[in-house]
Amino acid sequence: MQEIESVNEFGGLLKRYTHQSKVNDCEMTFSIYLPPQATK
């Protein structure tokens, strides 16, 4: 898994990751939002 982007948004962080899926046999991307409380 590799972080491809990290953006400050609404006081928190939006992070995007990519990983290789064995089941789908392709590269997949997902995002997670960390609110301000999670970055302290």
C-alpha cells in the first residue's frame, strides 16, 4: 500500500492510497478523511 496524496481539507486531512488487489487483479485506490480531532 502506498500513500499517493495528502490534502488539508476542512481542518483535517484527506489521504489517498493505492494498493494491488489480488482478487480483482488490478490496482485500486481509496481515500480516508481524518478529522481535526484525529490529527492531534
